[in-house]
Amino acid sequence: MDAYTNCAVRHVVLLTSDLAPLTDFIIHFIELPQFIHRDGVLSTAFGRWMYHIKYRGKEGAMEDPIMKALREDTSEVAEAERRLAGSFVADAELRDRLEARDKFRRTHLQLLHDAEQKGRIEQRRENARKMKRDGLGVTDIARYTDLSEEEIREL
């Protein structure tokens, strides 16, 4: 089962009405854009991780003196970097497969969107044909269907 299927299964389970709500479950939301590096913020483990998470993907982040210090002084951050570099990012075949999968999904979503748009246009044309058969004027049909008067005359 891939991650998306697993996620969907969990979602379905959570929607089941016969499950008792969790009373000891707390969710904390962290807004990375709201995190601002201030003096002293890196004195806590949380502050160091927030800095690392927020700025790691930025261009030149690994040359940032604070980021260098985090990698050198915080063993957990250094270990996370080592694992990331050693597995996911460094594996070109995996990266290519993930990019191909993402491209397939984007293409699939675009095709669905295009088909939906085509269906809507066809439905408006069908409605215009029915209105025309019922004797409505071209101007009124154009106003209700958002089709051009010329297009309605051709139907």
C-alpha cells in the first residue's frame, strides 16, 4: 500500500461514526512563515529545528553560518542531514521516479480538468439547443448559456 492509499484508509476510518473521539490527542500547528529568527531563539532545541526546517531549502542555506553551526553543534540536525543526503536526495533513480509520478499526476489532473470543461461547454450547447427548440430568442439563450449568438445560430 502506498502512502496515499494508507492516508485514504486512515481518513475513512476517522470518518466512521462508531469510533470514540480521542481525549488525549492534541495537535499543534506551527506556522513556519511566522517563525522569525531572533536573538536567543536558537537556545532551545525547538528553535534550532524551526530554523533548520524553515531555511534548509533556501538557496545558499548550507553556507549560512547559523546553519553550519546547527549542523556542527546539534547532533540530531546533523543526523537528519546525513540521512537525507544519504538516501532520498542522493538516489537519482528514486528522484527520477518521484518526478515522473508527480508529472503523471499533474497531467492526469489537467486531463480531468479539460474533460470537465469540455463537458460543461457541451452541456451549455445542449441546453441552448433545447431552448432554441422551445422558441426562445437567440439573445436570451446567449444570456442564459454564456454562448455567443453566432454559436447559437449554428446549433
